[in-house]
Amino acid sequence: MRLLIKPKKPMSDREIRGIGREVGRIKDIIIIEVPDHAAERILKNVRKNVEIAEIDELEPLEKPPDVAPQTERWYYKAVNIDIGWKISTGKDVKIAILDTGAQASHPYLYGRLLAGWNSVRQNTDWNDINGHGTAVAGTSLAVAPDSRIIPVRVSDFEDGGAYNSDMARAIYWAADNGANIINMSYRSWTSAIVVEAARYAVQRNVFITSSAGNDGVDHGYYAPDYILVVGATGQDGRKTWWSDYGKYIDVTAPGENIYTSVLNGYDYVNGTSFSAPMTAGVAALMYRDTSLFDLEMRLRTNNSWNQNLGWGIIDAGRVVQPHSPQRFYNELA
């Protein structure tokens, strides 16, 4: 098992060996391998003397709910995309999709993908091993057609699961390599190390969206700093039965019957995995013309928050219309 540790001050090799075997680093985060049976005990002892210490959890792809396909691209009307496109189509905004990769030869993605990266192998093999990333990338492009996608593969598993260490490494890489917006359709925002990486990205003016999850429950998490967590709505404008809810939900977006690119074709997909990149795409419409603070405010359609919809369903028409922010964005400390 691996631990992710951010020390308060530099650790000596001897101190690291006293914990376990170092197997890698991500900026100032040390990845240490320890015996499985002793991991919890070691973690408890280490936490007393470091800034952050946690197990490197393997985050699964959220299981997609089974929903019968209906109207093709109904969500365009739901998010008022026709109004948004009168002002912007997200020209040249770079959206990093941290996922299972992307199919470079897909006709919908061809010519709209930039050079990407594999955060697991730390090389340029970002070919999609699962299909999920291709669908996520297509969802962002559906609402921001003139944006460009930076595919960052965070998984080497056929089922698409990703370690939080690989997600954090991907965020740092994307922030350092030109990304304007990052989307991660995983629940990695529950990791303190991933949130630390998100802080680094936001300080570099990178906007970050993430999916809430598809368990249909309130897990009781706290809302993470620096990451916009997105729940899902259906064609009736309500939270879907399977979308997670609670105090960690910032906004919601269509996530049911999303017609998009899949490996070697097109199909309907379901899940908060797709409401998050849709939000990233809508954010791309005005990314270059506003601050991150104002952009978050524009994505909120309601003046009050509730546990099902957060601050409301995203609205591309609202995003492109200037308005006065109503509360402070997280401090970039």
C-alpha cells in the first residue's frame, strides 16, 4: 500500500526509510510504500509530524446508471446554449480532461485534441483504454466547440480506476502545461493531496470541475476548496435519482441521456461524469473574459443553495452576461 505525505519541512532519507520505501514524488509530495497490514498504524503515527498524510486510494469510475435513451442533445436547451453561443464558443480555451485518455482518431475529436500526457507512466501515451475519457471529452466539446482538449490519462486499468497520486500528478502537469480548465470525472476531490494540487492549479488561474458521484446518497463530505463539484439533473430539471447530493454540491448540470462521442462512434451516456465536463465546457465560453471568482459566480443560477441542486443548474446564457458577484471565491492562499 502507498501513503501520500506532504512534510512540513524537508525529510531526510533516514526519516523516509523510517516510514517505508520511497517510490516517487509529486512536487513536494512523497509517495511511500508500506506493508498493507501496517498502513493504518504507520499513517496514524506519521500524521503527528507532517502537513498531510493519507492512503493513496484507488478511485473507481462511477458506475453509470441504467437509463433508457431519449432525445438527442436535449441538454442544449436545458443550459440555454443558443444564447451562450451568440457571445462565445470557447475559442482556443484549453480544457484538460483527466480521465482514461481519448481516442485520437475519433471523427468528433480529430483535430481538436492537443498533445496530452499519461500521468501513470509519465509519458505521452494517452490513448483511451476504457472509452470513458472519449465520452467526457466529447461532452465538453459539445458545449464549447471551439475549445481544445488536452487529454491526460490517469489510469492504466481497463476498468478506468485511478490512484489519487496519479490524479494529483496530472493536475500539476496540466497546470504547468497550458491548461485553462481541468475536469476530473472522479471523486478524487475527497483526497487532501488532490485538493493541494488543485490549490496549485487555481493559483495559476486554472478553473477545476469534478463530478459528484452516482450513488444517489449524501456521503456527508465537506465541499473541497478550489474544485467545483457538479451533480446531475435529468430532462425534468430535477436532480436525478442516482446523483449524489449534500453540502459538497456546488452546482448541477444535465447528466442523463447525454449523446456524445464513444469509442468508434456515438451513444447515450449517463452520470455526473458528464455533468462535470458539460460545466467545464460552459465555463470555457467566458474563461478568457473574466476572473475565476466571477466565473464561479456566473455558473450559479440561484441566490440560495440547496442540497439537491447546489447553487442551481448551469446556464450558458447567464455565464455570458456580466453580473455582480455575491460572495468571495476561495482565497488563493
